[in-house]
Amino acid sequence: MITVVVVVLQLLATLFFLGDVVGDWRGERISAHLIIEAAVSIALLAGVVFGALQIRWLIRQARHDETAVATARGAMANLIRLRFAEWRLTAAEADVALFALKGCDIAEIAALRATAAGTVRAQLTNVYAKAGVKSQVGLIAQFTEDLVDR
């Protein structure tokens, strides 16, 4: 919204200067000062127009990027569900694995799930075995590879 206000103010200033040039042109003969003032006013108008077009393009690009991120997020969620089903994770293991994929450590997962750290450690060991990896980094890498290969 602020950007729109700034562009409108720039446009109003440009129109003021262009109006001044037209008024000066009617009232006096063409001089170096008038030519410079006209050139600067036209350059200002071009800057406002190109700036507004650039802002519009950036907004469209941001919307496109948001759509791409949402699509990737959906693809990642689908991939996670698919892999968890393939590995036949229990609900608790899937929950722990999801926290591990988000980068949480054992203590954080235990706190989030209100369980003992030993329980989380055992569940992660089961997840790693079913996934065919040896660590949290391996688990994350496996999903990253799946996404990159697609």
C-alpha cells in the first residue's frame, strides 16, 4: 500500500513539473533552461512509468514464487506420507520422524511429545532402520535426494 502511495506522489510531482514546462513554453520563447526542464520532466515521467512497471513485475514474480513454494511444500508433504507408509512407521514413529525432518534434536522431540528422551531415541533408531539410514542427517538427505531427482 505504501508503494502505491509513493508511486502516486511521484506521478503527481511529475505532472506538476510537466504542467510547469507547458506553462513556461506558452509564456516564453524556447531557451536552454526550458529544454533542460522539459528533458528532466520527461525523464522523471519515464522513471515513474518504468518504476511502476518494475513494481508490478516484482509483485507478479513474488506471487509466482509463493505458488512454487506452496507446490513444493505440498510435494514434500506427499513424499513424506508416501515414504512413511512404505517404511510402515507406527503413528508415534512417524510423529518422531517428522520432528527429526524438521531438525529437532532428541530433547526437543521428547519435550514436544511429552515423552522420555530414551523413548524418542528408541523410536528414532526404529525409523532409521526402516528408512535404511544411520542418522538424522541421512534421513533428511534421503528426502532431499528424492525431491532433487524429481
